[in-house]
Amino acid sequence: MTSSHGMNRNIRQIYFENLQFLRLFRAVNGFKLASYSGSMNVKLGLKENWRQFTLLVIINTFVGGMVGLERTILPQIAESDFGIEANTAILSFIVVFGISKAITNYYMGVLADKVGRKNLLTIGWLIGLPVPFMLIYAPGWNWVVAANILLGINQGLTWSSTVVMKIDLVGEKNRGLAMGLNESAGYLAVGVVAFFTGLIASEYGLRPYPFYLGIAFVIAGLLGSWLLVKDTVHHVTAETRTSRVKLLHHVFRETSWTDKNLGSITQAGLVNNLNDGMIWGLLPILLVSKGFTLAETGKLVAIYPIIWGIAQLVTGKMADHFRKKSMLFWGMLLQGLAIIVLAQSATFFQFAAMGVLLGIGTAVVYPTFMAAIADFTHPQQRARSIGVFRLWRDLGYAIGAVISGIVADLFGIVYSILMIGVITLISSLIIKVRMD
């Protein structure tokens, strides 16, 4: 009896010692005790996780819709409601949006494994909740700028979270398709909402009616994220056990530039959003200056993101089968050529045709960016590497708005557009020469 009692005591002692070790391991590494056991039961793949994947696609539609609110009408609001005419001043809302989104992207990558993807997604919607109301009731341009700071934080947390969670769910096989579906939903929403806000504004005025859409988006996104989305921590743990990708020594430096592949992808992402920031801010002004009505301007502005969104349903899957270097090179090259021709366009058909080509070029590179970043980073470092990439990519909004606004004020909008087109061509050549 004594021997049996002693044996049981030793077993209990070993059990509690191991339990203490596991608790210490959890404290040091930031994992929950359930993470490992939960990861044993999950399966990676689009088919296996289609319910959560579909929910995240729907939520990203609301995310894109929040940006589409401003795409057509905000430059007109600057001029008509607040008397702002200088291109640099008008584009200030894009500058603060790009900077706040870029910084938030970086910290989302850092915090994703500590706070949780789902929690960051929900927090992002809470921060975006005041945005449509601020745009409706803004008494001055500073309110619009402040709303875009919150919008940038909202976009950085929500869009980045949906991107990372979808990559977590599908595993290695369908990353391109996953990003194609994600970005297609988001940017199709940008284009559709840009069209409808222009239509609503032409019928009922610039404020408040177009922004009622934003109130619906932010409420639906918040409730869906809070009540229905599940975190993907177990999927990351499961993939980590089988990944053969080497850990990066310095995630920020290597993703930014020193790694030939990651650095090439990152500079292209920055330039892609640099030209998108220019299109966002200057294209509506250029179209109105050429005599197009607000409704026509809304249609032309919407073509580019709509084609961008739809085409990614195809180009995302292509990124799983074709060389990512080739797709990035040709996509950036097509963008640059389309922008240069856009600067010389005069008719509705010419602007529409260049919008289609620009949308196709952007659709070729956009899902490929994320799929390629995921290919070259270890699952444990994926969120941080994507955060660094999206930091630089979305700083492109601010850089593009500042550069194009200054050049437009000094030399005219046409020269500004031409300059951005040339920069985009140079970016394509960097991919061609530097990337493996």
C-alpha cells in the first residue's frame, strides 16, 4: 500500500511538474495550452475551411466599400463645400489615409500573434465606426482629414486581418486563389460603391446621402467580425509543423529590401499604390476639368477598380500556376503604359479603355504580391512580413499623393500623371533584373 501510495504521489508530482512547465512555456511563447491540441484537429485548404473563408470574403467587401465612399466625391466636396482648390491640399486626405494605414499594417503584423487576428479585425471596425458620421457632418476640411486617419487605421486592421486569416486557412496550395478572391471582393466593392456614390451625389447632393452606405458597411462588418469570425491560430500552428521555409534573420530589413525577392516585391507594392493614390486624387479632378459630368466621372472612376476586382478572380488562380516574377513584371509594365496613355486621353472611350487596362495590370500583380510574400516567409513570420510589405505598399498612397499633387500644382495634372507612369515602368524593370 505504501509503495502504491508513493507511486501515485510520484505520478501526481510528475504531472504537476509537467503542467507547470507547460504553463511556463505558454507564458514565454504567448501560446494557449489549447493551441497545440487544437492545431492537431484542423485541416488546411479552401474546401476544408470554405465557411470561414466565405465569411471573410463578405467582410472584406464591407472593408472595400468604406474606401469606395470617397473615391468619386471627396475631391468635389473639397472644392464645393470648403473652397479648397490646390491639388496638394485636396490630396491631403489621401496622404493621412496612406500614412495611418501603413503604420497600422506594420503593427497589425507585430500584434497578430499576440492579440489575435479576430480581435484586431473587430477593433478595426470599432475604430471605423465614426468615419461615415464625420464625413456627413464635417464642418471643415480638418474633420475630413481626421476621418481619413481613422479610416486608414480601420483599413490597416481589417484588410490586413482578412488577408492573413485567409492565407492561414488555405495553406500553401491555393494562396494565389485565396488572395484573388479576397482582393477581388474588396476592390470590386471599391468600384461599385464609387459608382453608386457618384450616382447618388448627382441626384441628391454630395452630402449626406452617399455616406449612408458607409453606416451600413461599418455596422455589418463589426457584427460579422465580432459574432461570426473565428481566429486562425490553430491553422498557423498546424502549418508550422510542415513548413520548410527558412526563418528570416531580420524580418523588417529583409522584407523591405535586402532579400532580393522580398525587396523586389515590396518596391513594386509601393509603386502600385503610389500610382493608385495619384489616380484616386487626380483622375476625378482631370475628368471634371475636361467637361465630364459628375455622373460620367463616377462611371469612369469606377471602371478601374471594378476591372481590378473582377479580374483578380482569374489572376489570383494564375499566381498559383505561373511564375510570380513574370506576373509582377508584366502587370507593372501594363500599368505604366496605361497611365502614360491616360495622360493623353480626351474622350470617354479613351479614358474607359485605359481604366480597363490599368485595372487588368493591377489585378495581375495584386494577389501575386501576397502569395509571393507568403511563399518566401515562414508561417511564424508571415504576419510580420506581410505587415512590413503592407507598410511600404500603403505608404505609396501618401508618397504618390504628395509627389503627384506637387507636380500637378507646379506643371499641371498631365505632367504629374506622366511622371507616375514612368516611375511605374521603372518598377517593372527592377523586378525583371533583381528578382529570382
